[in-house]
Amino acid sequence: MPERAQAVLRLLRRYPSVAPADLPEVLRREYESLQISHLTIYLADLQQKVLVSVPDARVEAPRTVPIDGTLAGWAYRSVSPRITEEATGSGMVLWLPLVDGVERLGVVAIQAPAFDAITMEACRALVALIALIVVDKTAHSDAYTKRQRQESMALPSEMVWAFLAPRTIGTDRFTSSAVVEPAYDLGGDAFDHSTSDHTLHLGIFDSMGHDLAAGLTTSVALAACRTARRRDADIVENAVTIDQAVREVFPDRYVTAVLANMHTSTGGLEWVNCGHPPPMLLRGQEVLHDALTRDAEPPLGLDGIDTDMTRQVHRFQMEPGDRVLLYSDGVTEARSPSGERFGEGRFTDLIIRAIAAGDPAPEALRRLIHTVLDHHGGRLDDDATILLSEWHPLPRVRSIPQT
């Protein structure tokens, strides 16, 4: 077996026992055999504004690199490699995106005298393994999480983040990505997406208030949603489960929500709207404003509402390439210091322009949420959550009736 492959396999065997702080040293023992002179791991911060290096005390002090306007950021934004010459002219620097499936984690900077096809392939394998290590260690260590935080986190926000799904998930049939702000001071907003049996399950939630009780209410709603989903409840049973849970635990609170299922084999979309802004449909470079607009029903957990009420399930047949956009009212209601609303028109226009520019969904949402923040002077008064899900199917799909 070639030495380069052996180096990657040795690291694969060793990583379960490696402490996060020791990872740079362990990597250094192996990457010389790959003809690499140096390697630095950068992780994106929670708000995806900067890339923060994983400390390597022996070689360098920690570094912070902006995601916008840098080569490292270009690799992250585009999820594409970038090769440049070192400033000293002594070799090359390869920037490779660090991804877990389709979820962007950061980038890896690799320095080497040159990058031939074999070295490039070895670097890609090594970076894929580094992503696996980072995800695995984050599950039981705070080392990387602390590096990714640029501010202290409020208690309600800590609780909601603990329940949130990864920001981006996907297969060859769909991609679903989300953002939420204010990242360090969330109140009652949350998103959820998961897949099983060729169905993408989507949810967006907005609990009453912006305090610890709101965060607790949202956490209960997310847990109830997943409990119902994992026992194969249909979308109406899911809404009923959430409604009952919120009523029982927080009788003076309520949650607005959209729950949706996207059938990734057929493009069939079904959803219920519980007091929330309606979903939007994006087709090509156009917003089909009325395609998914239906009358909203009462929020979940709202006092005085008939608990035997049957929720209306709406259905729509998507076309390949269609995108479903879910959002909370904190996006469109965000106001500038002078009082100007961000508005639905500006919101959809920015999404369409990003799609037209070829931005992948995670990058389009990253740019959009930063624009919302900038419009509000950098600090939101209300939570703002966006969930964008695209259906890009395999051939031969079947249609379903619209209702």
C-alpha cells in the first residue's frame, strides 16, 4: 500500500483516542509523508462571519480570517478548492472546504512545494477525515464549539441551539439549508429538517415571547415534533402532538409553525400552517407568490381553541428545481434605525439575485441573514429564521393532485 494511503489509515485508526487539542500535533506526524509542509484547520464561527484557526501552539498563534473578501472565505463560500502561491514563493497553498456531507464546517489550508494529481487526491482524503474527526469530537467536547463562538451566549439561545438540526442537509434529491439570528440571543425561533424513506420533513417554529420561557416552549415543540415524526405519525398527528405538549407544559404560551413534508421521489409537497407566514415557492428566478398561500389556522397550544379541530393539509406538486422558502416574521419585520421595514419584496429579491448568481443555498442564506442584520444596525429585536429547501430529483417523477 502506498505510504500516502497508509498515513490516512493510521490517522483513521488513531483519531478516536485523540483529544481535540492534540489534533494538530497528530496530523503533523502524518502529513509529512503526504509531502505536505504545513496544514491549518479553520472553523466557521457561529454566525459565519469569520474563519477561526484550530490552535496549534507549537507552530502558530490562533488566527481569524474574514469569510468575505479572502481566499479562505472564497473556498468556504463556493465550497470549491483554491490554489495560490505562497507569499515567500517557496511553495503553494491549497484551500480546501471542510464539509460534513453538505454542511460547511470551515476550510483547511495546506502548504506544499507543489500539488500534483496524487497529492491533491491525498489532501482531499485527509480533509474528509478531518471533517469526520471534528464532527465526532464536537459531540462530546466543547473545544471546537468554544472556538466558533465570538460572544457569550444567552441561556435561552443555548437551549434552542442544543435542539437544532444541522444548518444544511441533503442528498442527490434535495438540499435543505437554514439560518437563524440573533445567534447568541435567540428567543423562540427554531427550524427543523430531517429525512427518512424519501421524505424531507420540514418545520419552522416561532414561540410567543423572547425570554427563557419562549426558549423552553420552542424546545418542547421541537421535541414533540420529533417524537411524533419518529413514530411515523402523519403531518396532522404531528401538529396535534405539538399542540397537546405545549398546552400541557405551558398553558399560557403558544407556537406558530409550518410543518411540511416534501416527497423527494415525486415532488409532492404537503403542509399545515399553524398561524405562521405562508411558505413561498421559488421557481427558476421567480417567486410564485400565490402558489403556496393558504389561509393560516390557529397557532399550536393557543388557549381557547377547540382541541378536536382537524388541521387542513394543503398539497402542491413541485417541479424539478423548485425551492420552498419558510421564514419567520422577524425577517420581514426587521427595521432599520430610521424605522424602515426590511419587507417581503426586499427579502425575496435578495434570494432571487443570489440564486441567479449561482450561490448554493447555504451561501445565499448566509448573505441574506447578514443583510437583514445590517439593515437592523447589527442587532435584531426579534428572531429571524429562514429555511430554504430545493427539490432536484432523479429522472421519472410522478405527479399528485393539488388541493
